[in-house]
Amino acid sequence: MKYAYFPGCSLKGTGRSYEESLLPVMRILGIELEELRDWNCCGATAYMSVDETKACVLASRNLAIAEKTGHRALVTPCSACYLVLNKTQHYLKEVPAISNGVGKALGAVGLSCHGAMPVRHPLDILLNEVGLDAIKQKVTHPLTGVKIAPYYGCQIVRPYATFDNAYQPTTLDRLCEALGATVAHYPLKTRCCGGSLTGTMPEPGLHCAYQLLKEAVKRGADLLATVCPLCQFNLDGYHDQIAAKWEPVRLPTLYFTQLMGLAFGLAPTQLGLQRHLVPMKPLLPVTA
Amino acid sequence: MIEYTRVIKHETDRVPGFGAEVMRAPGCEKLASCIQCGTCSGVCPVSIYMDFTPRQIMALTRADFKDDVLRSRTIWLCVSCYACTTECPRKIRITDIIYELKQRAIQSGYYPEHFAVPVLAREFTDMARANGRITESLLVMRMYLKTNWLAALGMWRLGLKLMSTGRFSYTPEKIEGRAELEKMFAAIDTPIPDYSPSGAPGEETKGTQP
Amino acid sequence: MKDEPEIRIGFYVCHCGTNIAAMIDCQAVARYAAQLPFVAVSRDYKYMCSDPGQELIQRDIKEHALNRIVVASCSPLLHEHTFRNATEKGGLNPYFFHMVNLREHNSWVHSDGSKATAKAFAQIRAAIARVPHHKALEVLQVPIHPDVLVVGGGIAGIHAALTLANAGKKVYLVEREPTIGGHMAKFDKTFPTLDCAACILTPKMSQVKSHPKITLWSFSEVVKLDGYVGNYQITVKHKPRYVNEDLCVGCLECIPACVFKTPKFPDEFNQNLGKRKPVYIPFPQATPQVVLIDPEVCLNLKTGKCKQTCVEACGDRQAIDFDQRETFDDIKVGNVIVATGFKTFDAHRIPQYGYGAFPNVFTSLEVERMINTSGPTSGAIVGRDGKHPDTVGFILCVGSRDEKTNKWCSRTCCMHSMKLAQLIKEHCPRTEVYIFYMDIRAPGKGAEEFYDKSLRMGIRFIRGRVAEVTDWAVTPEEEGRLVVRCEDTMAGFVRRIPFDMIVLAIGKEPQADAQDVRRLFNMSCGTEGFFLERHPKLAPVSTFTDGIFIAGACQGPKDIPDTVAQAGAAAAEAMVLIDQGHIEIEPNTAHISEVDCSGCKSCLPLCPYTAIAFIETTKKASINAALCKGCGTCVAACPSGSITQNLFEDDEIFSEIAGVLAYE
Ligand SMILES: Cc1cc2nc3c(=O)[nH]c(=O)nc-3n(C[C@H](O)[C@H](O)[C@H](O)COP(=O)(O)OP(=O)(O)OC[C@H]3O[C@@H](n4cnc5c(N)ncnc54)[C@H](O)[C@@H]3O)c2cc1C
Ligand code: SF4
Ligand code: SF4
């Protein structure tokens, strides 16, 4: 199976290890992700606060390029990109003012966007196209004894919950179980990580991250599994500040793709695990 | 000494038509239906830090209290997590309404100087437009320089760690189609409409950095 | 007891699951009863009311030749009927049964088991001592007169009358105003569907007028009610309208002909917002279509000096009759439905809101008339200063939910204010309309949707009870306007908002004469003054007097759908009695021994049910068994001891007392 692939800016920067683990894992499962040619920034939440139409213009250039590939769907791993691309699809259908502006901008460079290409998250592809059985078959190093707090964050389930329940999502839980891990009951699965506030208004932003980590520690989790580069950064990068302000709640936060890679027998360095600020405890037999 | 502040709102404190204008923006149409149930404030992860709760922002927007709304800390605290939007019993897209309010606040300068959120948004849009991509490390540096470079110093440790783990990019990512992108934007560039309130943000707003 | 066969009592004590058995030792009770005089059988059983329990009684009657039955269980209110039936099925007269309440009177209210069991002994000893004195009694059957009187011609009365008449019953509809229709006739539209009130009401009004089974008496009142369920005698007074109803054809030619060239007297139907002449018809579709003359202002009736141009205009029809006097009609009916509606709260009672002081403060009912195209302003919203308001503020709960006036919620003010606000928005979309509320109460079908529609139309809702409406201006734009000061509790600050017009959503109260009507029809009122239903859930349209039913807003504030539902229910309840043809009356009534009665009349005024009459020919008092409720007041009061009451005869009561006291 082949999909168009939109990595988004973070996966080339702070979220590098996400891409480093995503691509090999997908390859093992027989999925090829073809990176969009000369893609640009999705627009993200920041652009939405300044000018909605222009944010949609940015997003739709990518959609237009994706449509040209003729692939069945565009896969994007970053939650913010996932939301913005989906939101743009909605706006193009529902809001004439925006779709007119976008049409004009794309038209100026000979592009067009029909809004017909589904934008999907790798988790969606894994659960609904590949299937848990196929994934289990590839597990060579089951994560037995590892207790995972599955953390979905906001934007893959809200506001467009297309492949999971917005209130009680289970896809990540089921994936972790398929890898042989134990899933902790984690009531904050969809609560916000602090988003970009951690940089702009640190106290409220870090408070969000702190609460997530604290609860995961309390639930006896060994690690948090995440699906988004910004969540990973917020939960991984600010332990010093959190400890200074509240209390130490050190816990590693891994991309679900890294967990898959470990279970598939890939080496930690092949999965970018060395890039994380809170290192994995050697308790995982596979990392030891 | 007790300091007394008198709070009473007269009709002159409203900007009639403001609420209706917001409600015309995409995604904001249903604001009229708000029943002030407070679910949005209850579910919001950062409402505890807000000066007005999301529910109050809905009430104030609908009632045309433009200055109070655009000056509030709330709109900048919103992390766009969409929890409120998912829960609202009237299917009001609160997050989108707050986006709309942010846009208006930015357009008419309703925020304190050196205030990080709008600065970040501005820097973000400039970088996205110029390069086609965002290089987070450089973006954050620029934000700190424009807002509070002292705070940037406090982050040196994090910066170092990012550098040592290879997550810090030193050169900006750029796309090939930059000219194409500029052409697209130029096609829809319009002069920013003037949303200045009756009383433009005065001294008092400058001082209240959240 | 001399000639009767030997007394053989069957005694049964019920465990009522554990309700009784957990506190009282039922087996001990059964053992105790077994050794009391005349007891032939004594048993305890888990559930006496169950089918096997009842069959036990029936079988024992046959097998043990029982002739008295005592069951010690729950309250007679619940199962006396059950056990009387069982006794009757066993072949005995049902009044040979007696019941002891071991549950409500004993197990439920005590906490010491041995004392409770001792008390049970005393209770059953009393019953077993009394029951040998019981006599066979017969249930009285009284025929039901098939005609029905409906009092009040609002939507409740109209609907009840039509329902009965369509079922073939003869109905008298008595309305005290010159036209039927009640409050609903004054409305422009009705929530939540906004269908035009007249379009749905007036067809029903004319059906009432033309229905062969309905006699409509408008401008009339019930002045007297005698009798009892199935047999009420009623006197109806017809007030003079100075127009012969049979001759008037409703051409209305007399009105322009009146010597008063322009209308100059307050028009009640339009809440005094318009003017009428001495000769008038309340509104174009008034039913009956008959004019009337107001004697207070008619020149001829006041001074006798008038050219009587109206009579001239009426011409050959000769319908105008200045000599008309009150007349009376006596009728007989079996059932009465009281549907006298409500009265609106007098807004003057809350002076802070400025009604009467500021010309542009209106009541919601006034605005109903105003917005009605056939109303005083032909549908235009205008202040008393003649200006069209740019801003209108509705204040809810005026005279409702306020311990200083009325505690209750008037149930339609949220909805009817939103209705009027929507209509104002529709008539003139630029008008800013505010609604000040404490809670929006929009229950019922389509109501929440109606609220949402109001919100979406841009009506501004402010949660906060208005403190005052003043003309105290503190800013230039408040100058010359009505300023509302209140807390906007949702925004979180106090606000001052100036308006051109204020509308007070006035609450609903009992009619001014509700107490008189209550007495006339032998009903009760709740503390707030609305008529009291027999049971708030299970008998909502019955009263404590059989054959008297209530429907609509006279029972409590409600909207039209609920009113109509109640009216239909009341009609159905009346039909139940009519179609039964007769009712059965409990034989626990009092009767007078003619020989002993001295004719002192002491009992007559005491009877709460006016069941005692004085027979002039014999000079003796006599009790109408159909009216007697068996309260026993007269029995105790009779100085000559000539009144006895079935089931409460002296020897029954004395042996019961002796029975209680016999147990140490
Ligand atoms: C401003 C306002 C707007 C409203 N709008 C709506 C609406 O849009 N939709 C809705 O569903 N409800 C509405 N309501 C409620 C509605 O008025 C009532 O539900 C309805 O009128 C009750 O009908 P009724 O027949 O019980 O009482 P009424 O309408 O009060 O009728 C009672 C009738 O009995 C007569 N009467 C009284 N005493 C006697 C007596 N002693 N002898 C003979 N006749 C007597 C009266 O003259 C009157 O004709 C509104 C109420 C108000 C105040
Ligand atoms: S949840 Fe929706 S209806 Fe409730 S207060 Fe918030 S915006 Fe209004
Ligand atoms: S989207 Fe914004 S306002 Fe809504 S819950 Fe999240 S942070 Fe709060």
C-alpha cells in the first residue's frame, strides 16, 4: 500500500525521531509513504489566529499537490497538521468566503484543490487498513511487563473525530496491547498538553503538562505513548521547569511508532530514542 | 488603604454590532444559541488561569462588549484543544470563535507590547510566508528576542539539550516554491481592515501583560 | 343478636412481607385472637391481599361456617375494598367485615417489638369485640342526570363543552363575560408554534354557539348549587345586556349610530388601551355575536334622556331593550366542570417597575393586544407617547417566584415573553429586544427549540432580576428613557441599560372571586388560592366533591396545551359517571329516627355537605343518604340522640372501646 505523506515542519526539527521511527515501521508493515514534493507549512494554529483564509491557502497548496499524486489518501503524523488539513477540507466545502479566496490563490499559480483527498493519521491507517493481526505478526520482542499510559492529546480526536471516539478513544490502547504491553487506565488521555502555551505563557502551559505527567506517574505507568510531536516535546522537554515549580514527575514519553519499532526488534538508535531528553529506563528488555 | 474600583457597564461600553460581526465569521454562526451553561469553562484545561471564562467570553462577545473581550487574557490562553467545542450542548465552535477574536485583537493591536502569543503568531506567519516552512528553533528564538530576551536566557539549558540531541536546527528550512507561494498570497492580499475600537487601546492595556 | 345464628368470627393477621411481621409477632397475635370469644378460625399469612389470601377467607367462610371476618393488616384506605369483596364472594354481606390497621397505626410507627405486639393485641381485641354487632347493609345506588354544567368559557370550558356535546351529552356553558374565549381570545399568536390564536380558537367558539347539544349562556353566572353528584340543581343568573339576544342579528349597525360619535370609554377587552362606545361588542368574532350596552355610561340608562339613535338603527329588529332586567334559569345536571381560569397579576403592586408611573411601561397582556392586528393599534408596537420603540426590555417573573407577591412560577411567562419578543422582532427586525430572566423555564414539546429560536433571532437574554426601572439618567443616551439597572450575572457585572419600552411579564393568580366560587361548588383551594385537585398526580381534575371537576388555569397556572388536556380529561371523567348511569354510595350514612326527632334543627347548619333537610309537613329533620358522607357531625350533635350512623352505632363503638380497654 502506498500513501502520500505530509511530515510537517516539526518532524524535520524537534520531532525528528517521530519520522525516524514512523518510516521504518511502516515499511516493515508493507506501507510506503511517499513524501509530498516541496510541501510547505500546514498553517497550524498560529496562522489561524492571524488570518484564517491565508492559513487555509497554505494548507490547500499541500492538498493540491497531494491530489496530483493520485494516491488514495494523504497521511500526516502531526496532530496539528492533521487538524489544519482536515479543517481546511471542511472550510473549502462549507465556507464560500474561504473557498473563494483559496481558489483565487491557487488559481494564480495554476493549482487547484477539490478537497477530495482524505487526510488520515498513521494510527488510523494502522488500525483500519493494516489491522492489529498483521501488526501482531511482526512483533518479535513483545513489550511484556511495560505499563503504558496512552496519550492521544487533543487534535486527532477533536473536533473531527473521524476514526475514534472523541471522548473515549481506544485505538492507541489497542495498539499498545497488540505490542504486548499493559495499558494503564489513564483518565487524561485526551486532555491538552499545554500546546504552544509552554513557550508563550509558561505557567499555564506547563501546568497542563505537569498534570498529565503526574497522573501517569500516579497510575504506575512506565511511560507515556504519544501521537504528536508537540505533545512529545511538552512532556519531554520541560522536566526541569516543572520540577522547579511543582515537583519532579520524570517519565519518558515515546512516540507510538517508537514502541512499535522496539516490538518489531529495531534498535533504539534506529528509532531516534537517543534524542529524547528523559531517557528510557533500561527496564525494557528490548532496550537493554 | 483600600483601593476602590467601580464597575458598572453603561451602553457606551458596548460596541454595537461587534457580536453580530463575529457571528458572521466562519464557524462562529452558532454563538447566538449559547445558553450560558458553562460546560466550556468547566472542560477547558486553562480556564483556571483566565480572567474571563470561555462562557463569559461568549456572553460578552454576544453582548457587544468588544473592549473587554479583546483585551482579555482568555483569548491568548486558549490552547486550541477543542475540548469546549466538542462538549458544547449547542454545538457552538468556541475554539473558532476565540480564533476569530484573536484575529481581531491582532488586527487592531489590542494586546500588550512584548506579549508573546501574538508575537509568536506574527513571527510564525512571516516565516511561513517567507520560507514556506517553519524552523521551530529559529522561530522560538525570534519570539524570545521580541518579547522577553531575559526569559530566553532561562531556557539555555533546554536549548543546549536540544542541540546535543540533534533536535535544534541552525539553518532555516525553505521550500523551492517560495515564489509560487508569494504569488498565491499576493493574489488575495487585502489591506487589513481597520477594527480600531472607539477608544483605541490606551496606556492601561500596555501595562497588563498577562 | 338474639335471633341470629351463633357468631363465628374468622380472624386473619397479615405479615405484609416484613412491613408488619418485622415489628409485630404475627403468630402470637393469631394465637391470642384464637382464644377470644366467638373466634372460630385464626390465622397469620404473608400477604392477605394476594389472591391466595383472599381465597383463604372465602374457603374458611364455607368450611367453618363463618359469619364475621376481621383482617388485621394495612390501612383500610388501601384494602378495605379488597377484603369486603372477598367476604362477599364467600357468601356474606360485605359489611360483616372489619379491618384493623396494624401497619400505619402500629408497626411502621413503633420501634419496640414487644410493645408493638401488645398494642396489636389491644387493637384486634377491639375489632373482635365490635364485629359481632355489625349488621348487613346495602349499598345505595343513585342515578346520574346526564346533563353537564360547564362554568367558564375560556379555552378550557370551550374544549370540555365541545367534547361532551360531541359525545352526545347535553351541556350548559355559563360564561360571565359578554363573550366566550377567555384570555386566549386576546392573544395574537400562541407559542411555541406561533399559530394565530384567533384562527384556532374562533372556529371552536362558533361550534359552541351552533352546537345543538350546547346551551351557551354568556353574561351569566351560577348563583346557587344544590344537590349531590348526579343530581345537582343549579340556578343561573343572566345579567341584562339591554339587548335581546334572540333578536339581535349581530349587524352592529347600532354602534356607529350611537349618539357618542367617537368611542370614549375604556375598552376592557383591549386592556383599556383603546376606547369603545356605550353600545359595543368586545371584539369582531365575539361569541355570541350580540352587542351589549354598558349601563354605567349609556346616556339613556343613566339619565333617561337620549335620542336613542341606536334603537332607530336597529329598526324592525327591535333588539334593543332598555327595560331588560336580571333573569334566572333553574337547571338540573349530574356533573359540573369548573373552568374559571385565572387573573393576571396587578403590576402596580411592584412600584419599582414603574407601571402606571411611566407611560411606556406595559404588561405582557397589553402587548398581546397591541401586537394583534385587530387590536387598539392595529398591530403596531407604539408607546403611550406614540413613538415606536427602538429598544424593548421584557422583565420576567413580575408577580411570580417572589415571596413578597406570589411564590409560584406562572409557567407561561418565559414562553409568552419570548413569543412577544419574537413577534416584535418579526414586525420590526431593527428593534433591540432584551429579556431579563432568573431562569428560562421552557419545558414541554417544542419549547426548548423555541428558546433557541429566540436566541438565534438575536433577542438578548440577560440573567438577572431587574432591580428597578427608573428615569434617572446618568449618561446622555439614557436621558428621557427608561433605565433598567440589574446585575448581568452571566457577564459578571452590574449594568444600566436604557429602553424606550418596558414590558412586564405579569404572573397568574387565582380569580378575585375564587373563594366564593369554591364555596359555591363545595371545593377546596390550595394555599395559593387555586382550586385543589383530589390528587396532584392521580386525580388531577377531580375535586373532593363527587361530580365536580376542574380544568384549566383555575387549578393552577398552565399553558393552552395543558389546559386543553385537562379539559378533555374532565369531560371524560364526567362521562364515566354519566355512562355508568348511577353511582354507588357507601352505606356508612346517618339516619334520623323520626319518632325521636324533636325538630330542633340543631343539626341542619352543622352538616358540611348540606345533606340534612327539614321536612315542613312532619316538622322533622331528614338526611339525604346520597349527600351524606358519613362524617358523624350530626350524630354527635343531636340533643335527642335520634341520629344514628351505620357502622358507627353506639353498641359497635362502645364494644370497640371496651375491647381496647380490656387488654391490660
Ligand atoms: C400574556 C399571556 C400570554 C399567553 N400566551 C400563551 C400562549 O401563547 N400559548 C399558551 O399555550 N398559553 C398562553 N398563555 C396561557 C393561557 O392564557 C392559559 O393557558 C389559558 O388561557 C387558560 O385557559 P382557561 O380556560 O383555563 O382560563 P381563561 O382563559 O382565564 O378563561 C376562563 C374563563 O372563565 C370565565 N369565568 C371566570 N370566572 C367565572 C365565573 N365565576 N363564572 C363564569 N365564568 C367565569 C372567564 O371570564 C373566562 O372567559 C398566556 C397567558 C398570558 C397571561
Ligand atoms: S458550552 Fe456552549 S452553550 Fe454552554 S456556555 Fe459554553 S458556549 Fe455557551
Ligand atoms: S479550545 Fe481554548 S477555550 Fe476551548 S477548551 Fe481548549 S483552551 Fe479552552
